[in-house]
Amino acid sequence: MPDSTQIGFLVIGGILILIAIVGGNFKLFGAEVASTVSNKFLRFVAFVLGVFLLILAVGLSSPESLTSVSPQSDIPSAQSSQTPSIDESFVGSWTSEGEIGATYLMNLDISSVQNSELSGVLNVSNLSSGYNIIDYSVVGEIEGEVTTLEIFDTDARQVGKAELSVEDGSLVWRLIRAQDGYFPGTIHLSKRVA
């Protein structure tokens, strides 16, 4: 989306080119340009300045100006080095047991992490009703610091979607959407010690 500087350059550049072509004697946005701009040198200067402003405005919005490489672009950001992504070391059982005030007990057994893909089994129990929900299959794609999980029931129907991320050595589950209300919104999972 263009900013006010770009819009200003476009408008002024367009007006200057219009002055250079027409030579004056017109109204634009309530402003009147007199017909005294008949000097060919002034019209040429208006044309050159107008073209320059148009090129400048278009150049400000070009992708090359937004993605120019700076010498510091090879330095990894501090945020990416502080928040690890999920890797093979996360294979195993994770649980929300011990989460204070939790309505659900969630157990996530990560069986495989390979080639930026995660798979496993999810079991959720409602602690207030004692209702144990069936096991769900989870398949995820690891994209940097966040793993997007798709949740499938025993009939291989997709019933939900969630994100996993790593915070302070634990996994954080954030529900994106679900077809039923059995999945908690946000919950912390810690690795179960054997």
C-alpha cells in the first residue's frame, strides 16, 4: 500500500507533466493553473521534474527497494536464536499433567520428526467430567519456530488444526480451529519422564 510520500510524488509529478503538455489554463482540484506557462524552457523543466517524481514514487513501491540486501542480512536475528524449532529431540510423550487450573488433560505422543514433518497421537481427557476422548492422529509441518498440526479422527477425517511452538523447554499448544469442543485453546505440555 502506498504511503503519503508516494502519493504526494505521484500527484505532483502528474500535475507537472500536465503543465508541461497543456501549458496551463486549466483547473485541478479547485486550483487554477494560469496560461502564463508558455515558456518552453519552463515546460521542459516541469516535464523532467514530473517524470523524475513519478519514477521516484514508483521506485519507492518496487519490490527491489523493499528487499534490498544489506551487509547485516547474513547475521541471524536474536529472536530466531532464542526460540528453537521442534526437532528429533522432541520425539516422546508430552503431557499437560500438572498444569494448574486445567480443564483438559492432554497427552501428545510424538512418534516421528523427519524432513520438517511431525507425526504422532493425541489424547485429550476432560478432567471435570472424567470423559476420555478417543485418540487422534496428528500430522504437522515444521515451519521455523512454529509447527502447524492437522488433527484427524479414527476415520481419517480432519477435525481440527493447531500450532505447536517451543517456550522455555516446553511445548505450547495453540488451537486454530476445531470441529468439536474437545480440544483446549492454549496449553503447555512438558516432556513426560519415563
